[in-house]
Amino acid sequence: MPFAMRAFRSPLLLRLALVAAPFLACDAASHDTDPDEEDVLTIRSTFSCQSAVMSGIGGGRNGTLADGDCRNHGDGPFIDYVGFRIPQGEHRNIRLSLSSTAFDPYLVLFNGTGGTLAQHDDISYPSNLNARIEMPNLAAGLYVVGVRPAVNGQSGAYDLSIETYSTAQAPPPSGEGQ
């Protein structure tokens, strides 16, 4: 008698084990997912948007807002969600920059649970309609950038950058340059 048959003295138990084995292996493998994949799933679930992506700090995304993209609050402007992660035990000064020649860019920074941390429309209206957010000393964790137009109905190509900056490059203290 083959080993498998001896181990499962009943043919019914053997059949159940053979049928269940692929599902058990698949389930075990699903727990070894890439951290970026887990973050993307978290973002998609939190914001009810299946087109969310991850980006590294020091990187960014060249994207397009268009028909078929997620909508802000269901029927609002098109919005893309781009996540990034600050590693455990670290703090970073983060600068987000969004530019577009097709629409008036609007940036929103969310924490990993969907809470709004900051938002920005125009760097210098009306001469520079691009958007920028500078957040000093962000703690470790998942963050999500919302890329959208300032006006509902606008769409087109954009460039998003996610960078760190040193305190020497921080924005001027309040009162200067205003």
C-alpha cells in the first residue's frame, strides 16, 4: 500500500486532503505578500479606489487624470491615490510637488487611515498654479497623496514628486516673504 494511503487509512480522507492541499498552499503563500502590495490593498480599501499605487520617497509618478479614474467623494473631481511609506523607526521631512499644464493641480496628504493631514492648491496664484506640500518630521508609517484638479471636470497629465528635504531647505519662518 502506498505511503499516502497508509497515512489516510480512508480513501475519503485522502481525497479531501488532495482537494484541500492547493487551497491551503495558496492561503499560506498569500501571507507572504510584498509590503508594497499590502499597502496598495490598504489604500484601495480605505479610499474605495482600485487604481491606487505605491511610490518610493525620492521618486514620484507621471500620471493622467481621465475618465474611468476614481472620483473624489463619489461625484467630485477625478483623483489618483499614490502611497509612500516612511520606514519604521524613522522620521522624514517630506516635500510633495504636483505640476500640470493640463489642469490646475490640487494636492492632499492623508495618513494611512484616510485622515487629511494637509492640502494645497496654488503655490503663487495666479502666476504658479502648481501645488506643493512640505511636512516636517513625519513619523514612520503609510501616507497617501491625493492628486486631483482644483476644479471638477478638469483632467490631463501630471507630474508628482515625493522627496525629502533637510531642515536647511525648510520653508522660511512665518512672516518672511509674505
